[in-house]
Amino acid sequence: MNLNKPNFSRRDFFKAGSIIVGGITVATALTPFDGLLFATEPPKGKGKWYGIGIDINKCIGCGNCAKACKLENNVPKDPFYFRSWVEQYTIKNDGSVLVESPNGGIDGFKQSVPDEEIFKSFFVPKMCNHCAKSPCVQVCPVGATFETPEGIVLVDENYCIGCRYCVQACPYGCRFINPEKGTAEKCTLCIHRLDKGQQPACFEMCPTEARIFGDLNDPGSKINYFLKNHTCMVIKPNLNTGSKLFYNALSPEVR
Amino acid sequence: MPQHIKRLIGAFAVVIILFLLLQTILRPTSFGKIGHYRADAIQENKMKELHYAGSDKCTKCHEEMKTDKEVGFHATLQCEACHGPGLKHAMYADKFKDGKLPDSLMLHKPGSRKECVICHQLNAARVKIVFDTINNSMIKQIDPMKHNLVDKRNFAKLVCIECHNPHQP
């Protein structure tokens, strides 16, 4: 169909018109299935919507959060299974970046670079970002990982088939396959503790209050106070994951 | 309508009905209630066992520690951060009120160089403005190989809590 031809007939006009109108109608009719495209619904401003804040300036790298997480959630003891861990970033004078995390920081950190060579050094506690548009939720072929209405990304252990798609999809490396169960495992924001009115274990055990946690929908919550008073940033904002883990004093070297 | 089209429609109908039937049988009942997942899985995740009690439970019995700790540098340090998860310890505390708890329920008492140094080892990453919310001071750091070391062979024997009160350092 060529619209530029000189004698554009009535028949051609109706053809083109019906294609455009029909297309718009079909697209509109499909909007309720947006969820399939974006995997999760955006927050609606009702109920709780959990967010996390971490102040890098306050973190002393004690590893209490990593230790508490392992003990609270029966995470395998091996040094490569973590739901929550701490990384020590050391930026040298020549600009190179060294990231260390011996046993996730549970046994403490040692600075391997002599002080003269260090430009700056800091600790970055890492955990699940509980993204609003989680890549891990989108790739799950069976619907075993999902986001609760409160914004917590969970794994359904009984439904997971252990295909490891989500482990690859997570840009923050926050998932692993439990060697005993053979299913994906990740931070649950200690939903079992939240249910009983307790704080998540890593927040509870932080000695410097570097970790803040609360309801983003509540204007008076701790997390909103933290966000208002600090210049916060998420890791890898370019990926548009809708991360809800906000860092204060985050250096661009952190990834 | 031609015969072959009718047959095709019939075949499609059978496949669709079979699919719907199988789906209703195989699909878990709570699947799709809230979203594309099993709604019961939220409850299952909530049912998991707790291990950490929280300091409120600790200070119910160990009140003197609370008053001790409140004024010191370790005010914001939770009991269980050093002593380990203590929900079982707290749960059985009432049952053994007169006597002592069995050893298996007793909590860890740290104080060696290895343990205190996890937070207090000298480290460039730690040297920065880390303010204690109460005393407004930086975290104290030591080099464990130099700090109060009389004899290097005695390293393991040197215990931090002999000089420092861990609850009020």
C-alpha cells in the first residue's frame, strides 16, 4: 500500500484507517496484561512498601550483618554462600580498585595495601536490593520468585526448579543455589522476623546504625528521614531495576 | 463450511479443553491469587524459625548490663552481636530460673584478641568519621601486633577483657 500515489482511493483510505484504529484498540485492550511485560506492578501508595538505606560513612566493616544473616537464616557456612555480606573497597593512588571480601567479612578485614599507596578505602555492605522491577523475577520460568505486595522479593522453595536463571539475571550477585535443597536462595528481608514485629537480623545487629530500614510509603519512617537528609544513590541505576537499597556516600567505583 | 475446517475446529477445541482441565488439576490452589506466584509461599516464608531474640529480651533478665552499657561506647552495640543468637537461651530462661542453664544453652563470652579485633583492628577503611551516636567519637583502633604486646609468644594469652570492660570500654 503506497499512500503517496496520486490517486489515493477511498478504499485505500479505509484500509489504512482501519489498521491504525484497530492497532490502537488491540494495544489498549492488552494494557491489563502489562504485568507480563514488566513482571511486577509499580507501587500504588497503599500498604507498606519496604526500602533499605545503608550509610557507607558509618560502616566499620565488623561483619556482624553477614554473621547475623547466616545464623538467622541457616545459610550454608561455606565462604561463598551469602545473602548479606560486606566488601572492602580500596582505591589505590594509581586509580586501580581492589575489592576484598574474605568470608564475607564475618572474620573481620585486614588491609592488604600499605597505607602510603591508598587513596581511599571504605566498606560496602551488600544484600538483595529488593528491586521493584526485578530482573530475577522476570526471568523465572515457573513463577517461583516473586515480589510481595510489600515490595519484598521472595523465593518459593517448593516451586523452584533450580534452573539458575535468576542467579544469572541478578546484576548484584545476591542469589545462589542452596547446595542441599537445590533451589534458589536469597535475602528475604527476614520476613519471618518482620511478621513477629522484629527487625531483620542484619539491621538489628549493626552496631553503628549504618543500616536503616522502613516503609517508603510512610512519610515519617526512618528510611524517609534517611533519604531526605542524605545524598543517596542505588548501585547500577542504569539497569533500571527499581532498586530499593539506597546507599549514602556511594562511590562510582562500587559495582 | 468445508469438512476439513470443521475437523480442525474440533481438534482445537479438544486440545484447549484438555489444556484447561490439566491446568486446573496441576495448578496449586493459591497460584495467581495476588500475582503470578503461589500466594501461600509468603506464609511459608513467614513461618521460618527465629534465632535472634533482640536486646529487649536480653535486658529483661540482665538489667545490670543495660544500665552498664547505656553510658558507654558500646551503647549501640547489640548484646547478640558479640554473644551470638540467643532466642533459645531466652526462651528457656524461665524454666531454669533457680538453677543455671545447661551448657548447651549458654551463650558465647568473647573477649580474646581475635574477637575484639574484628571491629577494632587498625584499617585504612575504618579511619574516617564514624560517629558513635551517643559519645560522638571515632571508633578506637589498635594494631594487635603492637598494642600492649609484652611477648610475642604470649599473643594468644593476652585477653582484651582483662584490662577493658567490654560492656563499658
